[in-house]
Amino acid sequence: MAMEESRATLGDDQWRQLLTPQQFRVLREKGTDRPFEGEYTHPVYSGMFRCAGCGAALFSSERQFDSGSGWPSFSAPLDPDSVVLEEDRSHNMVRIEVTCRSCGGHLGHLFDDGPAETGQRWCINSTSLELDSSE
């Protein structure tokens, strides 16, 4: 928990020291992974997915599904309070951006075309995630 809280106030130079260039581009500059190239695209993993920026618990592999979109997809987060949702009007689209509540890192977007259980597809960049298989 202390790690999550302390990283919330880091500046860009500090983030660059902690993250890989790709993680910085996605988490801090709202970039995106290329479709089908991310490590966690297919639901073959078991455990908890944490924020690559601060370690906050975000998604369970039990809620991951193969959406065919090219990005890891989940039906719901572990805890709705672990993320922040905001309207995103970039790239001539209207979407819902998903960010980590603990560090503000960009995770991906939320769409309403998911499985029947929730109707939601949490489309998250692999780069934004780290798998904790001990959970």
C-alpha cells in the first residue's frame, strides 16, 4: 500500500526511471499496445493482474476472456474502486478511459460489448499489467 501511495505523486523523470520506455508511453502518455502483440492478450494465465506502475491489484484471471480484439479483456475489475473511469474523446471517438486509482496510470478503455454476465469489456493494455501468479 505504501508503494501505491508514494508513486501517485511522482514526476515524469521519476516515472522514467521506474518504468520501461513502453510502460512509460502507455501508463503515463496514454499510449496503447499494438493489437495481438501484448503478453497477456490470450486468457491462458492464472493469478491477479496488478498495475505495472504501482502494483495495485486490478483484475483477476478468472474474469479474463478472449474477446478477439487483440488486447487483454476482462468482464470486470477486482474492485470497481481500484479504477477511475473518464470520458475520452481522443482520436475522433468517444470512449471510456480506464486509469489506475492509485497512480493515475492509463490502463485502457471500457466498452459495452462484453460477455452477457456484465455486458462489459475492459480492454486493457498488457504493458499496463503485471501478473502476480502467487494469488
